[in-house]
Amino acid sequence: MIRKLNWQVFTEQDRNKAIEELKGKILSNGGYIINSTFFSDLALSLTIEIQENDILKLYASIQESMTISEPGFDNLIVNAGKEWWIFINVTFRQGKGDLKIDVPNVPG
């Protein structure tokens, strides 16, 4: 059975920059983004899949540049190969509540 965690992440960074940084941290620490949902420009919800032995590294990596809630785990087994889902809710403090995505003009 897949085990689950919930993390809250808060950032002062520009939304696009923060998303790219978070994506890089997840991928470089063995995680896979399996779902994402935007809630205007204020929030993003991610579901990631990760091996148990990579969770501590991911948590520490995110904590380097963003505010993150308590990890929510007490007894991780560092060398275990168990899969976990982590639900990450990201709040962009600079958001205005109006998500606008610019679509470039495509010739043709």
C-alpha cells in the first residue's frame, strides 16, 4: 500500500520561478510529479511519487529556499524501497488571485 504525506509550502518568489525550482528539486531528488492543479495565481497542488529513502533529501532541498510545514513522518526507513505519495500545496504569497496565462500568437 502506498503511504501518504501532506506538506504545505509557502514562497515569496515569483510563481513561475518557484514552480521551475520546485520541479527541479523534485526531479533531482528522485520524485515524479504525477498530478498538478493550479488555483489562480495564489496556489498550486502537486502530487508526487517518491521512494521512502529519498523523502528526507527532498524535504531538506525544499527547505533551503522555501518555507515548508513539518515533515509529518516519524519513522522513515532510510534504505526502504517503499513508495510514498506526497501531496504538496504551494502558496505563492505574491499572488493576486487572478491566474492569467499568456498564449503566444502562432502563425498560420
